Amino acid sequence: MQIHKHTKTLLIPVLLFGLAATGCTPKQAESSTASADGKVEIDFWTFWGSETRRPIIEKIINDFNASQDKIIVKHTYLPWGDIWTKNLASIAAKNPADVIINDIASVDQRASKKQNTELTAYLEQDNIQDRFYESLWDNVLYEDKAYAIPFNTDTRMLYYNKKAFREAGLDPEKPPATWAELEEYAIKLDKKNGNVYDQVGFHPLWGDFGIDNWLLNADGGKGFFDNDNNMYINTPAKVEAVNWIKSWNDRLGKKNVDAMQAEFGSEQSNPFISGKVAMWIHQGTFATQIRDYGKDMEVGVAPIPEKTEGSGHYSGGGGFVAEIPYGAKHPDEAWEFIKYLTDYDAQKYWAVKNFDNVANKEAASDPELLSDPIYKAAVENLEVTTHFRAPIAVPDFKNLITPQIDSALLGNITAEEALAKAETDVKSMIQQAGK
């Protein structure tokens, strides 16, 4: 028998009552401390305090609170950055939140340090793993056990200005598919007045697709490490990618690139929306800025161009999870809320209101969402999106790579020298860490 999604929500109080009666939840007997009205209050920490996101998450919380009479969720907003510091301090003080939104890329780091709660017992009780994209689920595992539940994710695509394409004699229905086409199109889209560019077709490091992503795109979807901690820093494909990125600075002029970048802003001052850049890489949520501040724009989206035909349109992604900090006082109730937060209705609401990629596959594939071509493209792009994880032994390894690549882009050393030095330094860091 298939249970309707809305019926699932209504079943929450029944399930909670049943679980309480049988005492079968993993931590119930030792964790639940009911308030005077019989409800257990749990503290939910997020960094979603903006005018856009705060009302959305609080609507979801209010809906959960109204859906049952055993648990009351209190939302605590903490600014980005502060939330991680306070989370660690509260765990050390044995007074953490009950649920926190945290980074998906470092779940295993926190698990290795006993900063989050293993969820095996809860998943044996409520097997919800199949709700989520496999690549996201892989990122919540540490030693094959789950320590968080995926909430949302992101991916990056190429946005292009169709009007600018027509003006340059390009087919607005045929975006560039390879690096060679990207450069060919960009040169046609450049508009120069004397020594000053009125419009630049494209620059690989503008927008939201950094060096790491281009190196991944060039190297068959491989980042600097895979999930088995095999290293891919100094590879021929990545050397070629660094040289390719440098070639854009050489052609446009580093001073021109820096001068234009210094004027970049957001919303109507975003260079793509204001018409200063004709092609731009960003997340799916960038479509909301275009909707709000570029209403007359004709925009197309496409996968990230591949290095060569058939090499793959690889993109990089991140995201966030809901997890129970280690030592939380009400893990059973926290689990009930996390289940609700990652179920179809809450995930669809979050996606519709935020235009965000959500972790729940069924919600992400809702026909209402897929009727928008940009949202549909963002969902499809998850198929070629790699989600990074840093090795536990060297979580800060990129601090050794970035300066070397920056030096290569400035022409101080070659790309080969940069990546060879970076790999040597990271290996040394691993040895010092004793791994």
C-alpha cells in the first residue's frame, strides 16, 4: 500500500505516540524531557537569517510543530561562520543544539572527531536513504555509517545572453559545448572601445566556478582526491587547465581583467545582468537574480563546456545536511524533525520558494519545479556534478595548492612547477599527519 505524502505528515503524531509507548526508539528513555504542556522542545540552528530564507525555513518549522503534539521546534539563527564556532563550543560544553544545518563536505571530518551523532539505529527504524541522490548520501558516510541527512545541494551551469549572441552573429540556441568553442564565442562577444572593454565575452574565473572546478572539469571529473583518498593534484590534464586559464588573462590583459572585476557587484550591478559579461557560470539559484533584476534579458543555460568533445561536462557542487550534534539532549525528537525536514513536502516547499536544488529526489523531480527550464537544467546537471570531500588527515590541503596555482597564473612559475610543488607539499602534510 502506498501512503500519500500528506498522509505521512499526519501520521507523525501517531508514530511518535507508538514509539513512546513501546520505548523502541534508540535514545528515548534517557533523552526526553517534556515541558509543562507535555511537548519536548528542541533547538534547531541554521544560518538562514535573510529576508528570503528565514521565512521559508520558519514556515516549515511551524508546519512541523502544527503537524503533531509531542515536539516543538525552536529556530535559532546564527550568522554564517559563527554557527560552526558555536557548534564546536557547545559540543565541548555538552550543551549543543538538537539539530544543526552543517556543511555536507565535512560530515566525515566531524564524525571522526565525535562532533555529530551516528544515525544507524534511526535508519534501521526508518530507512529513508533511498530519498536522496546517491552522490549526496556518499558524503554523509563515515566508515560506512551515516552521520547526517542530506538537505540541499547545488551545481553550476553556463548562463549566456541570447541577445548578445545574436548581435555577435552566434546562434542563441547553440551554446558553446567545448573549451575551444567557449573561447571562439567569447572572442566574438568581446566589445572593445580603445583599450577598454565595454563587454567581455567570458572569463573562466568570473562567476561561481573557481580553479578547482576547472581542474576537475579538465580531469574527467576527478578533484584533487577521490573518496578513497587517491591523489590527483599533479596530472597532465590539470597542468593543461592551469595554462588554459592563464591564457585568458594573457589575451584580455591582466590589468583589464582586474579593473573590470573590481567593479563587479550583485543584483543589478552583477556584470552578467548589467551586460558587461555575455557568458557567466553560476548556480541554478542565480536565475532568481536574473528574474528580479534583469527582467528583459533573454537567457539560455547549458552544461559547463567540456575540455574536448566527449571528455565530460563536469561541474562541482556542495550542499548542506541536517545532523544531530554529538551529545544533543533530544536525539529521538531531533530525528523526527529531520525526517520531516527532508521529506517530500518540506523539500518541495524549500525548492519552490528558494529555487534551490534539494536533496530529496522525488521533490526535485516534481512537475511544478521541472516546468521551469532553468530549474530542470539544474536538476539534470546533478548527473555530472562531483561533490568534494577532503581527506580526514589533511582537511586544509587546498591552502598548499592555491598559492602555487596563483603564482603560475601570475607567470612567476610554470603550471608544471606549481602543481609539482603543491603535490609535494600535500604529501609532506599527509606524512606529518601520520597517515
